Amino acid sequence: MSVMQATSVAFETSCNFCVAVRRQVAATLKPIYDGIILGQQLRTNYRIAEQLAGRGEYENMTVAEVASLLNKKTI
């Protein structure tokens, strides 16, 4: 085996290893990231619901009802 072939095999092996590690890390972190984004959206919807409840078209609705409506629309 020439030096060029050995270098090519070593590079391919290391790249395959890096790809496998990247996929595993991404698979592990995606649910955590999705949970963070969901939490931020729910918190934002609740803050907006606090401002909308009892006003305009939400006049007869509680904060929880408005938040639930916003959650249905945004999540």
C-alpha cells in the first residue's frame, strides 16, 4: 500500500467516524433543543395572553383560555 492510499484510507475512516459522532450528537441534542423552543413559545403565549385577556375579542376569556387558544394556533 502506498503512502497516498494509506492516507486516503485513514482520512476516509476518520471522516466516517466524525459523521457517526455528529449524527449521534445531533440525535441526542435535537429533543433538548425542541423542548427549549417549545418552552419559550409557551411562555411567550402566556405573556401575550395576560395582555389580551379581558380585552377586545377576548373580553370574556380568562388568561388560561386565551393562552390555550394561542397555543393551538402556534404549536
